[in-house]
Amino acid sequence: MSLPEDKKIVFFDGVCNLCNGVVQYIIKQDKKDVFRYASLQSDVGQQFLKERGLNAEDFDSFIVFIPGRSYEHKSKAAFEVIKEFGGLWPLLRVFSVLPAKITDFFYDIVAKNRYKWFGKQESCWIPTPELKAKFLG
């Protein structure tokens, strides 16, 4: 699989309303065009998971792939995204000094309840034609 080497890739649950809302928000905040996106259910997402020995059925993890470095998931992925935002968002990174065990605990509560609290789509969100270039696969 060939991923862009100059963009961070956000992998997300493509049927989760919360996840889709977060991706749409990231797109609005991404003034420097840092990110590209793929749902975990897509061929690109499935291949990414399999190549790294991750569970291809686990869609409750938010993953950010950083080319040339590694990938982050769950709360650490969120901190990776926030560091690219302007405004007051970077202040939330103060929580990134906490152990992942603690920040992932809160992440897991939201992830476990995301469909109940925010709903679920029947199929993956389809980006508008002008946003399609930001999505892989």
C-alpha cells in the first residue's frame, strides 16, 4: 500500500456520526493541508490495519499515521491532530503528558458509547466532490 509521504493520515470509523463530525471539523481546521483521511472500513484502512498486525474488525480506534515515524491511536492520535490546530486547541495538549492508560480510559468510554450517544450511519460518509481529493481509497 502506498500512502502519501508528506501527509499525516487520519483513520476513523466511517459509519460513526461522532467520528465523521470530528473528521469534518479537522478538515475545517486544517489550514496547512497536513492531513488525508481514510475510514477504517475502507480498503486502505483495512490494509493499513492488517500490515501492522492490528485488529481489522476494531473500528473504535482513531489512528493517525505519521509518515517516516509511526502511528498513534486513541487519545495520543487526538493529541497528534490537535498539535496542528491553531487557537486555544494546543492548550489541550497539556493532557498529553499523562500516561496513555489514563487518557485512553476516557477515550474508551466515549468510543464504547459513540453509537448510543451520537448514532451510526448505514454506510460510510461520502465526501463532497471538492473534498474527495483529501480521502484515500
